[in-house]
Amino acid sequence: MTAQAQPVLSSTLVTLFSICCGAIVANIYYAQPIIELIAPDVGISTANAGFIVSLTQIGYALGLFFLVPLADLLENRRLMLATLAVTITSLVGMALTDSPAGLLLMSTLIGFSSVSVQILIPLAAHLAREENRGRVVGNIMSGLLLGILLARPVSSLIADHFGWRAVFYCAAVLMLIIAVVVIFTIPSHQPQHKVSYRQLVASLAHLFKRYALLRQRAFYQGLMFAAFSLYWTAAPLFLSERYNLSQTEIAIFALVGAIGAIAAPMAGRLADAGLTEKMSKLAMILAAVSFVPGLFNLPFGLMFLALTGVLLDFAVQMNMVLGQREIYALDPHSRGRLNALYMTSIFIGGAAGSTMAGALYAYGGWFAVAIMGSALPLLALLVFLKKSASRPLHASEDAT
């Protein structure tokens, strides 16, 4: 398939894209609920355990910045297969390592190479028709977000019964299967750009400076994702210490958060209907309010903690899809780079949230986590309201 071909995306292909995205992105989150098992086994202190998660997210941000722009230059399927090969190698390396330095290096490489998922999403946007692009991206994002949410319970269950290293062996096998699926089902796509890689990466700064809408959406979602990562990094520690839950019980708790995945297809349809601004505001308010129960010593605390997870996941996922729908309309020929910039900003926020989680919980308990968790989306909301009060910036506008 060439860049000039009429966009075609069947429902079967949308489903395959969704499954591949979910399976690949899960690699970034397998370690999150089991860091208390991994860290002492390789000699990492509890206070520094959050680095296992944050370095994976930093690696992902680096991959987004340096690898994903290649989706605007190289044949997409071949590029995906190359990154999957690195993912498989690093997952096996994670399972085999016994040193802190080796484990942290493998964590970074897992994140760096798992960006193939962000090659698939712009490809889907390219293949979809304009009138239903939001719905297609939303449906695919629901698979990706289910992968994020299900990675935690799956990881906890496997680690509880077979040890934490088995998690990464299983993930490597799954990536081999996904590579086969990519070979036989994902359409070939050769972008039109003929510039060099150096020029392509240099153009990122130009795109980021050119589009105010991109900068704004990246800022909002970066703060939202920081709150998301803060919650899901601190929650397993709190559940284990406060409620004495086992890994299997933590896995069941994490499954509750998967309810929030219904937000992605809903957000795509709402964006296609022109309700992006209203729904973005609602998402930010929900995210800020979701942490409020954690500020009080309420009865049925575990139930309210689960409710925080559901509301937060719903809000973060909705805002992410709404943002993607807007930035993909900025420049159809630069979707890979626009997506790279957007997602890089998001995962920088995620890495910051994960890094903060350990220190906040160690020194202030869940109350400190809840305060910060509310403050992050609230800041996004305040900036969003200020921007909304000025003249709306349409997707086609160049910003100064």
C-alpha cells in the first residue's frame, strides 16, 4: 500500500491493530505492581524501587522522540518488526539479570523499543477516513488502554504463582506472536517524505513551535498521565502495607481499573461529534475529584480507592483520545512526528509521576499521594480554562 492509496481500514483490521497495541504497550507496565518483589531480589532499595518503572517510561519517551519519527520516513511494517526484535531481546534480558544496573538498563530498553505501538496508531489514522477517524482511533486506543490496565493484574497473578521473572519470559513469547501477526496482517505503508533522518528529527522542534494546539494538548495530558502513574505506582505499595493484600488480591483490585477503558471509544465518537472542549473539561474535573476520598479517613476505604482508579483511568483515557483526534488533524503528512511529540510529553509526565510516588508515599503516606494526584489535573484544568477563554485555536491554524 502506498501513501497515495485510498484509505481503507476494515473492522477486522481495526481489531487486530487494537490487540497489537494492547499487547505491546503492556510491556511498559508489567513491573509496576511487582516492584516490591523485583527490587529486593536484585538489590534495589524500596525508596529507589520507583526507578524500575520511571526508567521504563523514560526509555519510552526517548523511543518516541528518536524512533517514532522514522514512521514518517521508513516503511512502517519493517520498522515495527525491527523494534519488536529489540523488545523481545530486552524482555528476556530483564528476566535473566541479577544486577541493579542490568535490570535498570533492560527496563529502559523495554520502554525504548515498545514504541512500535505509536507507529501503529498514526498508521491507523492514515488508513481511516476523515469522517470516522476519531472513532477508529478511539477503538484502537481502547485496546491499547486495556493493555495498560490489564498488564498490572496479569503481572501480579503470574508473579504470585511463578515468580516475577516468569512475567517477562511470558511477555517475550507474546511479542513473538505479535511479530507474526504484524508480518501477515498489517498493511505495508511507505511514507512520502524523502528527507534525511537528521532533518526529520530537527523538524520536531519546528512542529512543536508551530502548533500551539499540540503544545497545549501535550501539557494537559502530561499532567493527567503523571497523576495516573502516581496512583498506579503508589497503590500496590499502599494495598500491601495498609490492607495486607497478596499479589493475587492486588491483581483483582487492578482489574477494576479496566472498566475505565470504555472511555476511549466514547471519546472518539464525541470528538467526531465536535464535543472535544466540553469533554476535555469534564475529564480534567473527574481526574482531580477522583483523589478526594483519599484525603479523608473514610469507612470502606478500599472501595473508595478502587473508585479513584476507575474514575482516574476513565478521565485520563478520554482526554488522551480527544487530544490525539485534534493533533492528527494538524498535518496529515506529519502524523508520526506529531504523535511522537504528543506521546513523548505524556510519558515524561508519567515518568515524573512514577518517580514522585515512592518518595511521596514514604514520607507522607496516601494523603500526600492524594494531594499531588488532585493537584496535577487541577493545574491542567486551570490552564485549559484560561486558554478556552481566549479565541479557540482550530486544528488548521499555525500558532505563534
